[in-house]
Amino acid sequence: MKELRKLWAFVVRDWRIRSSYRFGSLITIGQIVFTLAMFFFISRLIDPQHPTGLAPYGGAYFPFVVLGLVCSHYLSASLSSFAGRLREEQLQGTLEAMLATPTGIWTMLVGNVLWEFLWSTVEVAAYLGIGVWLFGLHLGRMNLLASVVLLVLMVVSLSSLGVLSVSGVLLFREFDPISWLLGGAMKLVGGVYFPTALLPGWLETLAKFFPLTYALEGLRQAVLLGRSLAELWGVCVTLGLFALLVWPVALVSFSWTIRRLKTTGALSFR
């Protein structure tokens, strides 16, 4: 319970910071509307009678790409938040002070990014709500249970890569090349904006190594076609296995990095 109260304190802190920038929230809403409008009009260029590569997802491009945008938000939060927030604490000189408190390392790690995921969920809800309200996005066939389970598995899998990137950022005090490269590659070949079936053979093979590819495939099947967990068990197993393989490596790497920084006295930026 003590650690849960600390997590809540992190959320309250970040919420107060965010709420002090009210104009930023309006800009976010505007950005969502403009992004949806852009892809809505692009979707009208695609002949619904001959939807290239879209037939397995119902044939319509707009719902296809909206789900890609939704997952892209969680991708950015999962890959960038961990390293970005801890690097910020290091630059401000507060990382060392936080580690000197009774707060556990993992509570600090999760607490610093929890708000980012909550805010991403608010943005995702805005994407879906505005899409339904203004652009006629149809989600009537959604299997809610399968969608939520796949979304959680996707975030857990992608977050393991985000934690893995923390070590390089804290040790070398540079920008986050791992998250930048991985995020760009996954957005390109993972099926965010177009079906992976349109890719050249070697890129389509590369896409199979990314968890986002499976998460998007499963979510589109669950949301657009109403597929159940029983029908999507293969996708769930794949995402679970990815998380089980990468998380231990990420945790060991992060623990070693913190011990190394304590030894060298480099917890704060100098």
C-alpha cells in the first residue's frame, strides 16, 4: 500500500504540471482533429471496391489507419517515456536525491511514466470519440475484452524495449537512439499506416520481429471484425513470449546501470 500511495503521488505531481498548461490541451485536441481529417480525406482516394491489402480488415482505410494512430501513441509512450523522464531527472539533479529516499527503484521507474500512459489513454479515447462523432468511424463490431487484453499485452511488450533503452541514455547522456530507430522502423513496417502485405518481401519478414506488427494485426481483427480472444490466441501468445524474453534483459540492464552510476558518482548531470 505504501508503494501504491507513492505511485499515486507521482501521478498527482504530473497531473498538476500538465493541468497548469491548459492551452496545451486545446492544442492537443486541435492536432487530433487535423490528423483525423487528413487521413479521412486520404481514405477517400482509395477505391472501396478495390481496397489494396485492406480486405482482411473490412476494406475501409479510415478505420484501419485510426487504429494505427492509436497504437502509435502507445508506441511513443512505451519507447520514449522511461528514458526521457529519467534523463530529465538526471539533468535536473533530482535522480540522485530520489534514489536516496526509501522509494524502490521500480516504484520510481513506473511512477515517472505512469502519467504518460494515462494521458496517452485520454488521447486515444479522444481519437476514437472524435473519429466516431465527426468522421463517422464505425466501431460497432468491437470485441471489447479482446481489444483490452491485446492493448495491455502490446504496452507491456513495447515497454520492455523502452526500459532497455534507459541504460544507454543514462550512461552516455545522449539522445535515445534505440527508441528513435526502433520507433521509426516499427511505424514504417509494422502496419501503422498501410498493411504489411504491401511491403517488399524482406521488409515484410523484418516486420515479423516487431511486437507492434502482431498487436496491430490482433487489434484490427478484434475491433473491426469482432474477433474473440479464442480466435486471436496466437497473437496473444506471441506478444506474451516477446515480453517474457525481453523484460528480464531490460531489468538486469537497468539494475546494472543504476549500480554503475552510483559507483561512478554520475547519477547527476555534470
